[in-house]
Amino acid sequence: MLLLALDTATPAVTVALHDGVSVVAASSQVDARRHGELLLPAVDRVLAEAGVKLAEVTDIAVGVGPGPYTGLRVGLTTADTFGFALGVPVHGVCTLDALGYAFGTSAAAPDGPFVVATDARRKEVYWARYEDARTRTTAPAVDRPADIADRVAGLPSAGAGAFLYPEVFADAREPRHVPAAALAAFAAERLAAGEGLPAGGGRAASPASAADEDGPAGHGLLPPRPLYLRRPDAQVPKNYKVVTPR
Amino acid sequence: MADSRDEPLVLGIETSCDETGVGVVRGTTLLADAIASSVDEHARFGGVVPEVASRAHLEAMVPTIERALKEAGVAASDLDGIAVTAGPGLAGALLVGVSAAKAYAYALGKPLYGVNHLASHICVDQLEHGALPEPTMALLVSGGHSSLLLATDITSDVRPLGATIDDAAGEAFDKIARVLDLGFPGGPVIDRYAREGDPGAIAFPRGLTGPRDAPYDFSFSGLKTSVARWIEAKRAAGEDVPVRDVAASFQEAVADVLTRKAVRACRDEGVDHLMIGGGVAANSRLRALAQERCEAAGIRLRVPRPKLCTDNGAMVAALGAEMVARDRAASDWDLSADSSLPVTDPHVPGRSAHVPAPAAAHHHHDHDHVHEVAKDNLYS
Ligand SMILES: [Zn+2]
């Protein structure tokens, strides 16, 4: 297995290569406004560092969010197109799960349950609760921190969203963004456990968002489809506005 | 043609607005023009909603590439390059196409060409009527743009002569259709009603046509307000609105101004070809009036078939193929989507690749020098 993993659902542009045993090369750049520019050069750099050609990659893993949409789509489009061009499967990873895996397997891992929260902007967070590094216990959601205060009270939390709202997430800890290595390791572990999708499996699947298929218990590889969690901001125009002066 | 195999085979990706377009061309020959449109999803909003368009682009991107390759009957490995609209357009929508094009070009080991949407609208006519005359005058009219452009070399020298100072022509059609309760988009439905109406029934104003107005700029906002007021007055008086006559008279005002200014620009610049592109170029009255006025002025009119006038991937591929044919520098892997890419940049060359190997120079033309030449000296 040679797995290329990427995620653009948080301010970090994250790329890592995993050979089935360990992470071979990785890159992480935090710049919320330049995902589109940074991602491909990062892929090129990671492959060069590992001395590998893209054509040798056997699997693609991509963060499906939740995350701010424009950045999120950069990773998904890139992964989708790589998968098509190379004829290899593309596996989706919930970005919160990758962060939870990083936190739960770190030296600072909490003993009990914890929370992952990323910045959803508009004074909201994307978040989920975890029993441990590999077990999510709530579906990914988007909420105002104050509205979920009692559900996260007393729990350690990881992710930039937790640092933004210390009044709700009293025990915020690193990492803030998805570490490239954790994303790749999480996907490699799941693939080794036989969870992978066949090539083209994600796109051929139902056009519904992955969220529909990923209930609280679901915590593994997903179809490579975006977890938007919000509907587009769009208003049906009110009645025609009269231009004649009164 | 025996040597057509030597012409560049290019795949083009367009996602600047609500159409996910992927086209394949060989030189000036159209091989495939695959489109997935999200227009129906925008209809109830009365206009294109950027986030809705971006979501639809992501869904449609790879399936549309797949369809275009199949339609063209070519292998991806045979492509000479991947072209993509780098701008102008909706930022989030552009980014999906740019990301896909970069990933595809990188995976295939092919050069990437980030190109200008407006120059692509002009270059697409090569697929219909053969090589563009140099120079070509272009009138681009759609829901997003209304411009008069002078293209001396479509890969390196496109000059803006005029543009709308308020609404795009297509927007005016949408707004009038809304006042008349005819739905979105407004262009086709207004055209249909106008066929049965009298274009001389109501004298609507012609914006920016006074002696001291900018000769090549457009304004459709005043016309729009005037039409709306006229309709409201009818309604206020309890009379029926003559929808067909309003549509025909409004459409006449738009077509009149557009063609009058385009023909004048051709005359002033000594250009004997006029190309019309963009979605509004599908309008039957605009086509007829342009034909009439060009004939009278001794100007040859080139208008591609309607499907090539609206946004599509073939136009991007057409310009990409021209970039390859003229040895223009490919774009870098950090190419960004630029929602306000200036029309004067037909493509976005890479920073490192601008030194061409002297031996490899078999350009069809080399017009780079005209950048330094004053406009007024060019055609005298
Ligand atoms: Zn256009």
C-alpha cells in the first residue's frame, strides 16, 4: 500500500504519504486563504521527498470536513481527480475523526471521553464527542458553543474551535489543526482493517452528503463526499421591487 | 486532413459560473463539448447562487471529464495539455475547476494552461469558422459580461475598448423577465415573446448613445428602470401589459445599442471582422440586426452556434490549443483562481517558464512586439 492523504477542511493544508507501515513524508502549512495555491505544490514536495511518483500511489484518502466549503472543496476535487486519473480508490475521512485520532493517540491523550471542535466561522464550531481515539459517539454537527456547553462541560477538547471559545471549552489542548501524519495513519489503519472502497466507489455512491450515512456510530472511512452540515446561504427573492417613485 | 494529428490535443475545463464544462479539441477541431448545468437549481432564486454552483461543480467535475474523453474518443495519455478557466468568474466556482485541472495535469504529466474566460469566449469561434482573423473585434454579451474587445493575438494581446458601466446585457434580460413574471433565465423567454411583438411599439431609451458618451461603453440600468416603470404605469392604470410588445421593444433597444457600438468600433479601428460571443449572442434579434448592420458596413460577422456561445469547456480547450500551438508558457502548479483576472491577461504563464528555447521556436505568428506599439499606429 502507498497511501496519499490530504485535507483542506481546516486552515491547514495537509498532505502525507503512508507506505502501510509508517508515514514516509508529510507537509502541513497553515494559511486559510491559499488552499488552492498550496495543495498541489505540497503534494509534489511530499512525493519528491519520498522519492515516489504519483503513479505509484495505490490509495487516496481525503478529509471530507466538516469545514469551510471553499477550502474543503480544493482537497475533495483534487483527490477525486487523482483517483480518476490513476484509477485508484478515494477514501473519505471525517476531518474531526482525524483530529480526534491525533489527540487520542498522542502522548497527552486523555484517559476518558473528549471533544473535537474546529472553527465553523459565524460564531459556530464543527464538533463531535469521542470515547477514545477510534470511537466517535456523536454525529459531526455545527452549533453555537453556548448551545452545547452542557454537552461538552468538563471534557478535554482538541482543535482550533476549542481554543476560540475558552468559556465553553475550558480544557482546550493541542493539536489545533489536522496533523498530516495522523490523517494518513488513521486512513492506513482503517484500510488495513479492510474498510476501503473500490476505485470509483465513492463517486458511484448516492449523491447525498456523507452525513446521511454517517450516524453517531459510524466512525471509519466514508465516501469522498463533502460534509457541509449547512445549506447554502441563498434567499428566494421576495416580491418584485417597484421602481416607480411614490 | 493528413497532418491534423500534429495539431495540439487539449482538454479544457470551465467552471466560472453555473456550467461545469469540459471540452476536447484538436487544434481548431471540436471533438467533445460535455456540459453539466446547475441552472435549474438557481431558477427559484432568480439568479446564480455562488455556493449552489460550487457544490454542483464538485459533484459534476470528474463525471464530466469522463464524458468528454469518451465523447472525443481519445485517451487521456494522448493529450498535449490541460487548459482551465483561471478567471474572471465566481471565486469558489473557479477554484473547483482550477483544482481539478491541476490534479489532472499533474497526474497525467501534462502542461497546465490557466486561461482567461473572456479570451476563451472569443477563441471558441475557431472551432466554428476556422482561424481567427488578426485582428478580430469581439462583442461579448452574457449574464456576466458585456464588453467590446480588440483581439490582435488571442494568446497574448486582447485590448478592452469598452464594457458595461452597470448591468451586463444578460442581467437586463433576467430583470425584465422577472418584472414580467416570466421566470429565470430571462434571455430565451424574452426572445420567444418578442418574436410575436412589435419592436417599434414602445420607444425605450438607448443608454450611453449621446455624442459626449463613451463611444464603446454600455449601460443597461436606465433601460431596465424605464421598462419597469412603463409596465408599472400600465398596471397602475388597470390595463393589461402587452408582454410581447414590451419584450420586443426592450430587446430591440439592447440589440440596437450593442450592434451600433460594435460596428462603430470596427469602423474606428479599421477591423473588418466582428465576432459575437456569450450567452446573449444566442438572441435571435441581436444576430439578425448584427448581420444586417455588418453587411451594410462591409464587415464579416462571425457568431458561433448558440451552444458554443454560452459557457462551455470547448472554448477553454480552444484557447489552450492555441497556447500550445504558439508555444506559450504553461502555468505553474500554484496557479490560483482569480475572480477578477484582467481581460488583458489571456493566460497566466508560470514565473519560471518564460524563457523559450530558441531552437524550439516555430510559432505560427509572433505578435509579442505589439505590446509596445501605440494603439493608433497599429492599423493605419
Ligand atoms: Zn461567459
